[in-house]
Amino acid sequence: MKNIILNAGRLLAILSITIFANSAEAQTKKDTAKAITSTVTFTVSDMGCKTDTKMVETALYRKKGVKSVKVEGELITVVYNPDKVKPEELKAVIENTGTCEDPNAKVHKVKINTQ
């Protein structure tokens, strides 16, 4: 009986260490994922109305790797994961997003601002 209790205690200790190690590893991966971001700002012309702005914002959010989008007039700031998407790809998304008047129009002229 004493051996069973002793073995159960050892097993519990091993499980506790394993669970702690796995949770620490998961937290490290989460912290690493948060740290891998870059920011790019674009100057965009012909953002005619709020619907155009929303269409561009939605199109950017659909791109894998985009973390956040902030639109202020003609400036669009995007926080993204550089391992998943490049600024040139984000530029293409903006340029290929139509307008509220013509969803097929390619009127947005985009300049990548240097940091």
C-alpha cells in the first residue's frame, strides 16, 4: 500500500511539472507571436467617402497577417506580421479595392511612407 501511495505521489509530481512546462512553453509562444509585428503607413488618394474607407479597412483585415488597421483621412496605418505579409502586398490590397460607387474601380493611388 505504501508503494502505491509513493508511486501516486511521484506520478502527481511528474504531471504537475509537465503541465507547468507546457503552460510556460505556450506563454512563450504567445509572447513571441505578439513581438513579431511591424507597422507601415500608406498615403492613399481618392478615399471618397466613409464607405470607401470601410471597404479598404475590411479588405486589409481579410489579409492574413494583418493585426490592426487605422484610417485617418488619407493615411492608413497597418500593424502586421512581416512573416505572413509584406507592405507591397498590403499596397496591392488597397489599390485593388473598389469604391462605393464602383466596386470594380481601381482608383486608389497608394504611396508607402518610409519610416
